Amino acid sequence: MPKEHFSHIRAWVFDLDNTLYHPAVRLFDQIETKMTDFVMRATGVDQPTANRLRHDYWAQYGTTLAGLMREHDIDPDAYLHEVHDISFDALEPDPHLCEMINALPGRKIVYTNGSAPYAQQVLQARGLEAAFDAVYGVENAGYIPKPEQSAFEKIFEQDGLDPQSAAMFEDDIRNLSAPHAMGMRTVHVAPAPETHDHIHFHTSDLGAFLRKLV
């Protein structure tokens, strides 16, 4: 992977879940259980139907939250607080990843479809909080989720970030389409590679990938 492909990058944007920790940790399992419980209460359906709605809303609207807001007018802050009230014991500090992120030239931010307070807890559990200049959650985008390009535009405007000199690291391939269209360098972080026009690079090991850039 030629380092030159990233020589112009001065802003580094990282997704959170399954990007800054390996999906094998299965932290999101806890969140999905709480999402299902919330959907059951908000809609009055049984658990299997709530599970299907949770996935359908994710597929149609980008997040379960966006679907609940659109279809059921729920309070997003109450939802975000409830579904992110989980245990972080499965996460371990990663000094190597922290070192690699710190060594990147320019500004480093986290942008997640979760909430910013939740992201801060994940970063603290991973020992990565000192590596980032800012953390943005879905609430900072007016609850508009990735993959909507307007969500990225809202966050980048707040941060003063120029997409033309930025890179995006993300596990969900849908969420790399808008960054690619905006001129960002895109990196898919996942166990298995997928080939899409809007993905420039793939890695199954974020720390090892970043080591090649610093």
C-alpha cells in the first residue's frame, strides 16, 4: 500500500463501533438487545417483530433510531441513553493503536452513529481518548445518521474539516459512499474485504494499517 496515497491527508476520521475495536469483542450485542427492548416498548410488538423492525429501520433509514424517529416520533436522547447503558468490560486498552493514531499528521476525530458520551466511554476503555482531538455523535448531526451525506457535511462543517484532505475509516461499507463522493480517502475496516468503487483500501488490522502510514 503506497504511503503516497495518504500524503495529502491532514484530517483522519474514525468510526467507533467495530472500527476502533475488533468486532469479535461483540460489544454491539448488548446494544442490539437494548434496542430490541426499546422497540418493543415504543411500538407494542413482540420480540421477533421488534428484532425485524430494528433491522428494517437500520436498512431503510441508516439507523434503528432514525426509523423510530420517523415512524414513531420517539425521543432520541432517551433512546441513546438507554441503548448505550452497557458494560465495557470486554474492551481492553490498545497502546499500539493509540501510538499509531497519535503519530498521524494532522487532526484526528471520531464520528459515530452512536452518542458522543457513549463514544467517550469506549475510547476510555480502549485507552484511546488522548489520541483524538474531537468526538462527534449522531446528536451532533441533528440525529441525521450516516450514510446520509448531509450528516457528514454537518459534522465536517462543525469541525472545520476539509474532506478533500481527509480520510475515513469505517466498518460499514454504506457509510463510505458519501465520504468517497466528497473526495475523502476511504478505508474499509473489517475482517473480510469487499470490492466497491467507493472503497480505496481495506484492512482487517487497523493498527497494522496505520503503522504503514506513519
